Amino acid sequence: MIKLFGTSQAKRRQGPRGKFDLPLLVALVGLACLGAVMVASSSIAVADSMHMGQFYYLKHHLAYLTLGVAVAGVAMRTELKVVEKHAFFLMLVAFILLLAVFVPHLGMRINGARRWLNLLVTSFQPVEAVKLILVVYIASYLVRHRESIETRFLGLIKPIAVSGVIVLLLLAQPDFGSATLVIAVTIAMVWLGGARPLFLCIMGLPLMPLLAIAATSESYRMKRLTSFMDPWKDPFNDGFQLTQSLMAIGRGEWTGVGLGSSVLKLSYLPEAHTDFIFAVIGEELGLFGIIAVMALFALVVWRGLHVGLKGVEVGQRFAGYVAFGISLMIGLQTMVSIGVNLGALPTKGLTLPLISYGGSSIALTCVMAGVLLRATYEINRALDARHMATRMPATAAPDANAAAREREAVAA
């Protein structure tokens, strides 16, 4: 009898288990490591010419990267329901941050734009935090107003209006690149949330002339629009950045000139360690390096969208929408940055995520990646719970037979 009781003991797990998406994690770590190497390579000449020490930018980049990884670790251990609960409050914080750049002595004007906050020991670009907050807010709204989004035109008003206010504040700074990114991600998330394409078209029609006016209202924006179409027409003035970028990529050919051997980064290519770091990658690592970078970004976006779709299917809608939004934000910003370096798009001032040098940019992108990984953890946990539920009937029958045999043994 004791033997029967011992052999019939059920061995079950305590509950469903979550896990972070491994391919996504590997791709993110790979991009961050490559970014550190390329920042070191592309910034040495710039830092040396400014007499700040050859590794000035690299040290700052690694410091912000370390900070971002630490906060990302906290985000990876925080339940998304806590973030969802405070979505409205976070959006209020986002508006305050965007307005704070216009406060004298608090906001900083650099190169004619008021996009930074003076934190005494460092500067902070609020739009980097606003990108993540916007994704969280829209994901929360899509969960709370699912039926309204799917069936009614008025259900689109609130998320589009919130994004519209953010866009107006960004254009006032001005930051046309981030404003365009906010519009694109908002429309894509609402569409993935079930909104009808007809409603989105009707909603988006008034925005088209407004964007056209914003793009042509300033002379420097018009120069960007015209110079990227034919940069060689004025290669030493308006088309200087793009012509230098194209020459750098062309010099790389198939395998590149070698890591650290770029010539164009030696005070020829402006912003070689930030906006145009992709051109340095093309020159030093060649076409093979460019393909590797694009493949890593493609893997990040694909895994994020794939796991996000699984999340919606298993009822983890907030986690799924967050995965959608962050993947789209990283993917679209990458496309714009690469497009600018290749001359396919006008200069927008957007960095290459996880690779370009930056303070608030690299730190907040790491936090965004941490939230994305947390979403994959919770979605995989829900998938494991469903898998356990489907297997339960199959294991219940043997347990019932074992219990019957135990009763017969006791009776005997």
C-alpha cells in the first residue's frame, strides 16, 4: 500500500513559467556591443580635435549604456500591469517634460532647437522618454476601449488627439523627425488594435496638409528637402553631409576599409558618431557590415511583432500592444536613420537606436528594450499556462485510475 501511494504521487510544476525571448535578447545585446565599438571608432577624431581626450565620447556612452542596462533590468522584473495602471499619470509627465524645454534656464537651446533639459550635471532630451510613454498610453487605451476602437470612428479621437498635442509640442522645439515618428507609430498601433482603415484614412487626411506646411514653413527644412534629391548640386554647402555620407559608404565596398580606418570620419563627415554613424559602419565594415546591422534590427522588429501577435491571441493584450509599439518605434527610427545616411530620405536628426552615441537616447532605448523583453516574458508565461491547461485532461485520466487502484488495495 505504501508503495502504491509512493508511485502514484503526482509531480506537477508550481505554475506557468515565463521566459525572455532569446533571439530578441541576443539581437539587442549584439546591437549594443556593436554600438560601443563603432562609437569608439567614429568619435576618437572628433574628441581629439576638441582636446577632450580620445575616448571622451566612448566613456560617456558606456556610462549611459550602463545606466540604461541597469534601469532595463528593473523594467524586466516589473509586472506590466503596474505600468498599465499608471499610464495616464505617465502621459501627464510626458506633457510636463515637453513643456519644460521652453522654460528659461531649464530648457537648453542647441543648434537653434530647444530639445534638451539642463540637469546641471548632464542634459536630458525628453522626447526619448515620451516615445516609450506614448506606446504605454496607447496600449492601455486599446485595451480599455477595444470595442470602441474597432467599431466607432469617435473611438479614435482620443489617442490621435493626444499624439497630435505631442506633435505640436515637438514641432515647436522644433523636432520634425520625432514628430513624424510619433504620428507613424500612433497610426500603426491603432490599426493593429483593430481600427478600420477607412476611419484611419478619414482621420489622417487633415494631417497631411499640416505636415506639408510644417515641412515647408522653415527655410532650413526646404533646403533639406531639396538637397537630398540632388546633393551633388551643392556638395560643399547644403549637400555636404549627404555627399560625405555617400562617399563613406562607397569607399567601404564589400568588406570595408577596416575597423578604425575610416577617412571620412576625420572631420569630413559631420556628426559621424551620432546621426551618420551608419555611414562610418559602411566605410569600415563594408556591405557585409551593413547587412549584418540591418539583419540584427530586422530580427528585433520581427521577434517583437511576432511575440506581440501571440500576446493578443492568448489574451495578454496590453503586453502584445506594448510589444507592437516598441518594435515599431525601433524599426521606424532605424529605417529613417539608415534612409538619411543612404540619401533616400531628408536629414531628420534621428539617431540609430542602440548604436549612435547619445546620453538620454541610448539610456532610454535600453529601457524600451527592457520593457519589450518583459512583454515577451509575460506573453510566454501565458502561452505556457495555455499549454498546461490543454495537457491537463490527458494527465487527469491516469491519476483517476491510480486513485481507483489505491482504493482497491486498501479494501483488500
